[in-house]
Amino acid sequence: MEETSYNNNGSPISNLTQDHLLTVLLCLPIDSVLSFAMTCKRFRSLASSDNLWESICRKNWGPKSVEAFKSSSNQYRMLPWMRLYKQLCQLESVFCQKLSDPDGGLLLPNPRASHSLNFVSDSLTLFGGGCEGGRHLDDTWVAYIGNDFRRKLTWHKVSSGIPGGRFGHTCIVIDDYVVLFGGINDSGNRHNDTWVGQVACHENLGVTLSWRLLNVGSIAPPLRGAHAACCIGNRRMVIHGGMGLYGVRLGDTWVLELCENFCFGSWHEVVSHPSPPARSGHSLTYIGGNRSVLFGGRGLGYEVLSDVWFLDVSSSSLKWVQVPYDLQNLPEGVTLPRVGHSATLILGGRLLIYGGEDTYRHRKQDFWVLDTNALPSTRGDMWKRLKAEGYKPKCRSFHRACADYSGRYLHIFGGMVDGLDQPAVSSGLRFNGELLLVDLMPWL
């Protein structure tokens, strides 16, 4: 970058080189950068430059997200970084597209719910879940995506029987590995085993996923399913709550420490006061650094919850903080409490909440954005409901969703949807096998 000095008797800041000014601007909040741009033509040009705003996006979105976004957008039209940042901050809608084609003759995963769906090594990986008749599934599927997110995918069934069939388990991504914990089988038995799956791309074999049982020693969390989990940093996984033996809902928090080569790990329970009450069917989402956000679920009294908790895990402590908020001016019939929803970190460092069901088992198809940038402080405008354009998916719960490395694209698979006769009754439920693509920036 060219360094140019300016002489100006009016203000010392005018004598700073361009590199020094850019360094200062990167340390300022966005409102201050915009105010700086209004002072003169030279500063307006500098404060609107693509170099500055790409650096701002790297700082606020993370360098990995920016590089993945640039890679996925190479074949499409790129807008200036300042405009991209502004439009993402003012996000009003998402665009939905149906990718699955049941009549196309392709091999597809069976309709299911309470499965796992992850994006790892440029591929979608799917395991297990529950299906018609209350049966569990034990199959693992992989679909390679690469950078072409808008194409129809080709699924490959890579294994079955290992791990054992289950639903209500959790599966998180660390590097090129997926780490699976717990779940419930079709006999109602809970699990507390931990599995590691490694995804690999081969020139001849394509994408493969190999599972192995992780050695965690003699200490493990109690048996459970319908819990929530996420990664913390590069080598840790945290789980919370779920349904234990005899259907009792749990409120404990456990952390798994993994060794560098993923050959073994160790579990330990962490206790913090206050902490989220016992629940199941909630979400726990990693939002960067050592931070995660818990939302919703079904409580001890079978009530559906809408509380938000912020989790900060440092090297020496764990702390839960409840984040109070006040939703005002909601349209009639619109409610936020939900269970069986998905909560995914998207581009811009926010959570995209989709679907779920309320206390009366009314399933939802709405999208909400939770602004995590101010957490754990309280802000009245941290929730925003988005419009859904394009394909209109069915109302669903206990589906699964995951984002690509940039956070621009969201894939959603399966879930329970309303039947034809009695939508609010369990006998009126159907399992869904749709694969949906949600694009935050369809105008690119």
C-alpha cells in the first residue's frame, strides 16, 4: 500500500500517513468510521475504500469466513465490501431453495428427524435420526459441495451400523473431524458414548467418513438424548441438558477435552451459578472465541422456553449469564418460545433461528436473527424476524441445519412436519426428507 504524507496546519491527524490512518480506523466502531468519512473528501475516500472495509469484515466476521466467502463468490458478481457489510447488517430476508429431488432417480437419505447434519471438509455429513414407526436409523451419508452451493447434490451412503442407531444425539465439527455424543435408540435406551468421525477426500473413492469409538476413560456424562452441544475453540466440546433416564430432563454442563490427534479425550462436569434450568430440545451454538449461546427448549414442567443464556468458557472457568430481553410489537399469532428449532452461526456473527414448535406442538417455519455482537449485555433490538422468499418450506421441528465456512449458505434437512389430518397431534406427524438451501445474499 502506498504511503503518502500530507501537510496541513489545521489538524495533526491530516499529517498521518494512509497506513497509519487505516490502522486507526480499524480500531474504531463503525459509527465513528462513518463520521470520519464526513469530514473531508480525502477522508471520505479513505473511509470508503475496499481495503479498509475488507479489513473490517475480517475483524468482525473472522478471516476464515471472509476467505470462504470470497472463494464461494468467485463465480458470481462481487459488490464493494462496504456495501456488503451494510446490506448484511440491514438483512431483512433470506432466499430459500429446494435442492432435493425425490423423483430424479438419485439415491437419497430417508426422511428423518432428530438426526445430525454437519458441514465439514467442503461436504455435508448426515447420521442417524428417527423415522416412521418410531424406529432409529444407523446410516451415515456424505454429499460433496465444494464451492458450488447452488447445484443439486449427490448423496453417498458411506456406512451403516457404526455407530449404533440413535436419534436425539449431537454431532459437532472440529477441523476435519465430527464428534458425536449420546442419543436414544428405538427401545428408549439412552447413550453416553463418544464417537469421532474423520472425513477424507480421495481421488478414486470420493468423500469418505470413518467412525471410531473415542477412549474417554472411566468418567463420562450420564446417559441422555435431546441435549445440546457445540465446540469451544479447537479441542473442546461442551454439552448441556437433555433427557436422561426415565425421561427426566437434565440441567448439567459437561466439557470434553480432546487430545491433539483425537485418539482420546476426558470429560469433566463444570458447575456454575446461576445456570440454565433443566431442559431438552434446545440449542447451544458456538459464536467465536470461548463463547456460546443457549436458546429455548422444553423445561421440567413441559413448558416451551424462550430464554437466552451466554456461556463464556476460559481456560480456568466456565460462566453462564442469562440475557434478559423484551420483545415488543410482535404481530398477532407470532411467538418466540420454541423447542426442536435450529440455531446456526451465520455471516456477520449472528444466530439464525429457524423452525421448531411451541407448547401446543404447533410447528413453525419462521426465521429469526439474534444479534450476538452485544452479548452478554442486554439490548432491546437484539431479535429481528426475517422474511422468507423463494421456496416455501413446510412448518417443521427437530430438523437439522448447518452453515458453510463463510456463513452465507445454510443447509436444512428433514424434521417433523404436519400431517394431513391432525397437525397438532403426534399421530398427524410426518417425517420429512427435503434438503433446503438458504442464501443470505441471493442478490450476488
